[in-house]
Amino acid sequence: TGDVLCEPFVGSATVALNSDYREYHLNDANPDLIALFKLCQKKPTDLITELRKLFVPKNNTPERYYEIRKHFNQIQDLEERAVLLMYFNRHGFNGLVRYNPSNEYNVPFGDGKPAYLPELEIAFFSEKLKNAYLYCMDFADFIDHAAKLEGSKNQYIDPPYLSSKDSNSSFTAYTA
């Protein structure tokens, strides 16, 4: 029910992409992810053009991947980082998005198989979420913001998974 979907932990946007609302308010604490979603939403052709330059055999080697990753960790331009995040998603290990405590992207190279460039999916995302507002804020601030929105709202709150205190695994650890 409702005509507005609010997600404080949008992640991959699976819920939004598979639902039918008049309006979407989507939030994530990862600025690179939100920048990628904004680029998909507003400039899908530009994104695809830039990705075609990256999705070539010479960029599908560990050496080149680590060069690009090093560059990514040194730049501040959000649009360039967004394009590179999509490259990492398709060329890195299992599509993970992970940063170290110094906020450096640190996912290792993937299996080296030719990467699929999701052009149709980018176009679908752009069309499907044309009525989406994208935010990068603390989830509690976003929940306060969402409470003030007009309309009949649903909030889908699926927080990141946390390792148990007994576990030594930081594999599932997210940002603070």
C-alpha cells in the first residue's frame, strides 16, 4: 500500500526496482553508490559511453584493475568515481563493494572472465527510477526526513547485516 517508498538502506535498489510506487526516496551512506545511481538515472547514455571505454579486454587483467583501483582511491570527482564503481562491480571479486578503514576501495580482482556491460539494465534503471529522489545521509537523519514527506508512505528498512560479537569475521562489516 502507499504511493511513496522510502528506503534508508537502498543498497542494490532491488526493492525499488521491483515495486511500483508513484515516488521513491532512496538513501545510502555510500556516496559513490548514490553518485552511480544519479548517473544511471540522469545520464544513462553518458554512463554507457564511459563504461564502453573501460569494458575492453586490456582492462580485464589484474594489473590494469589494480591501476584503476589505485586511481579511484586518489580522485574526488563523484561522476568519475561512479563510472569506476560500475567497472569494479563487474570486474572485481563477486561484485563486492568494500572500503578499508582509510576509506579506500579494496575489493580484489575477480575471475578474469569477460565482464558483461549492463546497458539494458542501466536504461531500465533510468526509466524505472525517474521519479526517485536519491540521498546520501545517515539513516536516522533520512528516517526523520522521510517522516516529513507528504503522501501515503512505506518505509522498507533492511539494515546491513552485522557479524556477531563472537565472530572474527569482518567480511560482512559495513561502514560505522
